[in-house]
Amino acid sequence: MEVRCRAPAVAVMMLRATLALLLCVVGARSQRQYLNEWAVEVPGGIDAARTIADELGYELVRQIGALENHYLFKNHYHPSRNKRSAEHITKRLSEDDRVSWAEQQYEMKRRNVLL
């Protein structure tokens, strides 16, 4: 009776499953919808954030939750949703000496997953 090794077949199946999962993750990331909103940390408080927003052409929308010195800025001259991030706008905010940190926001879709 001949005994065949199934290890290569199992390895190929595992490789295919891993590649499929990787493609799903990469595909989901490339389908991000960037918003015209930026989370910005301004150590100077709400008045400093309002001044920066006014000077740079943003709307100060609100403080972000209970996070101290973190604010949501909106840029009405940028599309409300876009497949590409606006790195030049993020860079402009980040390079301002009064700003500690800035990040463009993107839409996150919720999925119902049954475990």
C-alpha cells in the first residue's frame, strides 16, 4: 500500500487562505474614504484652536470628547469624501508651531460579525 504525504497540499491551502486574507485587508485599506475633517491637538486650548482654525481657513467644529486640547477642524474647501488623503493639508497643520499633532479623519464602516 502506498502512503502519500498530504503536507504539501495542506501548506498550499494555508498559503492560499493567508493570501486571500491579506488581499482583503489591503483592499479594505485602499477603499478608505477620507473626510474633510482633521483631529488636531492644540496645547493652547480652545481659544488658540479657534485662532488657528480662523487663520488657516478651517471651521473649529468642537472639542473631541473629553480629550483635553483635542479638536475637530473641518476644511470646507476640500471634498467631504475622497479616496485619497490630503497630506498637504495635514502637513500644513502639523508644521504650525502651535499644533502638536494633526490627523485627517476617515470613514470607518462597522460590520456585524457573529462569533
